[in-house]
Amino acid sequence: MITGKDLIEMGYKPNKLFKEAIEYANNNNLTVDALKSYMDSIQPIYIEPQEALPFYENIRAENEEEADNVKMVIDAMKSIMVTPTVFNGCVMPDACPTGEGQIPVGGVVVSKNAIHPSWHSADICCSVMMTNFGKVEPKTILDAAHSITHFGGGGRDEYSELPKEFETKLLQNQYMNSDRSINFAKNHLATQGDGNHFLFVGISKVTGDTMMVTHHGSRGLGANLYKKGMEIAEYFRKELSPKTNVKNAWIPFETEEGKAYWEALQLVREWTKLNHQTIHNATAEKTNIVPIDNFWNEHNFVFKEGDLFYHAKGATPLDDKFVPDSKYGLRLIPLNMSEPVLIVKGNTTASNLGFAPHGAGRN
């Protein structure tokens, strides 16, 4: 009578195949040699890490202080480019490291038929939106906006009603149909979180118009999806590629879980845009001003082209193919407190893979 203990003594690690193997071995009275041949034949074929692929280094150290940063960025990217799903990659000029196995802020990594939750991180769809309010005092817009939104934890009740169609879509997705996700989607509307997120009002150097820019991600809704995504990715890592770094685990897109996760990411994108719009529209209503223009773009998301998935961590998508609701091809690069917010247009090259930097944010 063959038991699990016998298989372990033969050198096989317990897994979900044990039950089926024991039943087969006993039903067919397998000898030790026959059992070993059978066990070897049903063992999973794991996907091994690859030799680190080259990537485009759009970054250079301009002083000794920056040299350490650049080295850490390059080392972090090298630790990622061994992941067997990886197809291509690049780093932006403003890249900074987040740790080994973690895509640097300012990094773009392209994988084939695989979504890597760790590479988009908890702040899914971190993004920026601009509204042009025309010739009006910046203080008027700033005061109105700050009376509407808030930073830090928690939510608010005044703007907590979701469009019914969107709520239905959340309930139909396996990753989003929980009370926790629905509550985050409702209560975090019109809020901006913390970190380098901001609400900024300034005057255009070109037109003299007053413009408001908001910078934030998907708040609790995205963070909750990220947590679930990491759990599913870890399951697949153990099943498919146990030698892959835990932080580089992926969800195969061709699976049911992968397709549902991609749909969930699109719902997070839709909610984040709604969150920006809620703040901008409420500011316009409060000031009784009809905006001249409004547009937005992500700079921390996963973008799909065919079977390729572009994981952009803190990188602005230049190419219109990545921004389905692109307006005029314009993008926002917020930079930092000592530099202006930039409104840019750019071209895709072999070295930028269709992306630009996003800068650091501001107080």
C-alpha cells in the first residue's frame, strides 16, 4: 500500500498531485521503479528565470550624489529583467529605486501575456488631471477646491454616490464585488490620499490662464485590488515558476483570473478618473465658472498592446495607443515644487517605449 510518506521518502515534495498519484499507484500495483517513472512524468514543468535582458537606460548621473541612485536603479532593473515573462524595458531620467525585485519609480517593464501586480503597486492608476479655468484669480480656485477635497486617510459622505452603471460593473467582477471594495469606491470619492499627491493651482506661462492640477491614484479601491492581485500572483508563482522572486510574481493573462484582473484594472482606472472629475466639476460649480478645457493621464498603470503588457511605474504614457481617452495627444508631467507643471506632446522611440518621466510631485 503506497502512502504519501512513501512518496516523500522517495524525494517528492507534497503537492496537489499526491492524492491522484497514490490512488493510481495502488490501483495499478506499481513497483518502486514504475512508481518513480510515473511520478517523474506527472511533475510540473517549471518556468525558470532567464538571463537578464538588456533595457534602455535613459538616465545618467550628473554628480557624485546621483551616482548611487543610478546604480541602485540599474541594479533593481537587472533583478527584474530575469523574470521569464519579461520582453523589454527602460528607465526614465528621473528614476529612483524602490528595492530589489521592485520596478523603480520611473521604470517601464514589458511582459508577455502576464500582469505583475507588484509592478503597478498599491497606488494603481496614480494620475493627473488639469482644468483650465481661464482668467480668474488662482486664490478663488484654490479656496473652492480645498473646501471640497481633503488629503490623508478616511472618506467623506458628500460625494459618496456612485453612478449605478459603474456600481453594477464592480459587482460583476470577481475581484471587486465585495462590500469592502464598494465602500472604498463610495467613501473615497473626492479625496486624494497622501504621499506626493497634490492639488495645485497655477498660471500658464503661455496663456496666462489659471489652471488646476490634481494628482492622486485609486485610494482604497486600488489598494484592495492590489492586495488580492498579489495573492493570486503568488499562487501562480508557486505553480509555474517557484524560483522567480516573490515580488516579480505574475497572473497569466490567458487564465480566467488574468482576464478578470485586467477588467478590474480598467474599473480602477474608470473610478480614478471619476474621482478627479468629481473634484474638478465641484470646483467649477462652486465658483460658477465654465472651464475652457480639461484632460488627464495616468503615470502609474498597466497598458496593453496585443499580448504585451507595459507596466509603467511613475512613467507618463506618451503614445495615444496607451490612453484611449486622449485629448489632443497632450500629457501632464507634474515635476516638483521648484519646477513648473509641464504640458507636453511626445513621440514613441525605441528607447522610451512610448513613455516619458512623471517627476516627483509637490507639496
